Amino acid sequence: MKICGKISEIKKHLKTEKAKGLTIGFVPTMGYLHEGHLSLVRESLKMTDKTVVSIFVNPTQFGPREDYQQYPRNIQRDTAILEELGVDYLFVPAVEEMYPSGYKTYVEVTDLQNKLCGRSRPGHFRGVCTIVLKLFNIIQPDWSFFGQKDAQQAIIIQKMVEDLNLETKIKVLPIVRDKDGLALSSRNTYLSPTERKAALILYKSLQLARQLFIAGEKKATLIKQAMIDLIHQEPLAKIDYVAIVKMENFEELEIITDKALVAVAVFIGQVRLIDNIILSEKEKTHEKNNAKK
């Protein structure tokens, strides 16, 4: 595995690979890798000739009172994991490499960036889109891999790729969960044992939404209220938002007619966690058919 810290260096290597007609897969991360990240890496290794992983804790997507300085980092551990998996290139630029002195250019996907997580984290998706576009321009991947856990991020990036006519194709992979259902996240390391147990309320609320929907409930407002009532039963949980929205524009739904994104953001103590599921009529039919077997 080649480890590059300079933009010029990684571009030179990948230009050579492209000249050979090889396909490039790309997994952008902020490090402190877990099985969710690794599922994306494995998919890239399977689908493309050369896989590039980036590790960069991006300061522009953190607010002034957020956890940029405390965000978990362990580059030696991450490097060993990626090397063992067979990753071809690891890109680990310094902040000064990505945002040199005098940097002034930012990218926004208007409207979409101001909903859900964007309401409580103003500027977050501006930072995300800026760094992802920079990385796309540097790596020039054929395929880029993202996780469904960050559903809003994935949809916003897909829209950016479409609007700016970028060449890369986006593949979004399912959420990877612990055995008890908690979505894997680097921020889970912040949780105390008591908070870790309390954090299961996110997954339980989403499962309740799925159960109600499969049972025939289509009123998003009723499903949402049932979720809120359940989360309120956990003393350590403080709701940021519970939302049932259209997939394409994050507009709140009153009635679920086809497909809906059910998304939650909840503080467990001081730790903000997110999770989501997708409800669809197709899934409901599939679940009911399985129940009959």
C-alpha cells in the first residue's frame, strides 16, 4: 500500500494507473475505521482495479462548538487495517495541504443542506461538499463509496455529482450495525457503558416505525409521534430531530405513499448520534409475504 500525503504525489500515481486502463475506487473517511468503513473498502476492492482510501478529519464540516479537536484519531491502527485488507493507496493529507493559506472556495448544495442535520449543524454540508469535491478532483475515481448511515450526506453528494456533471459513480451501501442494532459510528467510542445501552433507543424507535408501517400505518405524523414517545422514555436521550421525509428533497411527509426516509438525531448525554431506515411499499409487501411463509 502506497501512503501519500501530498496532492501532487497521489495524482501522479493515479494518472499512471488510469493510463493502464485500470478503474479507480474511492472511499473517503475521517479515520478511526470501523466495520462500516471496511464494508465500503471491501466493495471497492471487489468492484474496481485499484482502491484509494482517504483519511482526513475535515475542519470545515465542524461547527465552533463541535468535536473537531476531540474527534477520535488513530492513523497507525487505520493504516495497518487498510494494508491488511489490500488497499492500494492511502491518502492522508495535512489540513494545510487541503486548505492552504488564502483558501476561499466552498461548494454548497442549496436547500438540501439546510434540512435535517443541516438545521442544527449550519455550514456542515458546505464543508462536506467542499472536501468531497476536492477529493473527487484529486482522485478522479470511477466509483465512490458511501454508507447509508449518513443518508442525507449521501443524497446531497449524489445531487452534487449530478449537478456538476462529475464522472464518478456513487454507490451507497447498507448501514452496518452491532449485534444489538446500534449503527456503527466513530463517535460510539465517546459513550460510557450506560450511555451505550441507552443509545439503542435510536434503533428501537426506527424498528417501531417499520413495525407500524408494515402493519398498515401510512400516516407519517402518527408514526413520528410514536417514535418520539418511545425515545422520551429513555432518560439519557434528548431529541435533536425525528423526521419522515421524501428521499429526494427531505420534505416532511404526511402520508407515506411509496418510499420514505425515516431519520433520527438524538443526543445520548453529550454525544450526538444519527440513524435512519428507508420505508417502502415494496419492502412492506416483501415483509408480509415472508410472514405468510
